Amino acid sequence: MSIPAATKPWVITPLRDGSYQAKIVLTGASQVSDVLIMADMPIDTVHIYGTFNAQTVSVLGFNADPVADASIATPQALHQAHAPSTTFSAVAAELLAGVIEVPRYIVAQSNGAVTSVSIVAIFTHQRTR
């Protein structure tokens, strides 16, 4: 599975000490975020909330260059820090959890016709961790 075509942008909000928040609101079926490039900003937590309409959303990560390696890059499931065998794939209810992996890129997607689900990722500058 290569990287899906983006249909929705992330909204980036700077926080203090060089950290930032990335937010996207998914409001339909098969919506996919832009690829969010994290560079030296490790992802800390992800909060998923809203009206799921009995559907699910996923937050996936990868390290391959989404332009140069788009045909072979495969986003992978990210794992929750409090339950390492549990992922951020097919999330069907509100969730706030730390992320184990530190991927270079992430994408979010709706896996069905969600009504309005927000995904907020917090990225912390390495000096503030």
C-alpha cells in the first residue's frame, strides 16, 4: 500500500518553547491528511475525538521520502505508549495517548464516513522533552 492521495490539510499551531500542535478534522469517508513532515520534532501525544458515526480513523507513520519513494512508501501503524500492542489504527472512540515510535512523517485518514473527528498531535522540541 503506497501513501494515499491527500484530501485534507493539517492546521499547525505553534506552542511555547518551540513545540507545536497539528490538527485535522475528518468529516467524511476516505479522507486522508497531507503528509505531515516532522523533521527534528518528535511526536509526543495524539488526541482523537469527535463523532465517529460507528466508523474509525487511523494515524500512521513512515520514514520514506513521500515524494521520491511515494510508490513504495508504506505508512505503518503507530503504537500507544500505555498499551504497546495497541495501535492508532481503526480508532473508534475518543483516545488520548502517547506514541512509542518517532517517525519522520505521519498521515491521518478516515476509514469510513465519520461525522466529525478531530485528530490533534502534539510535537515537542527536543530541548523541552
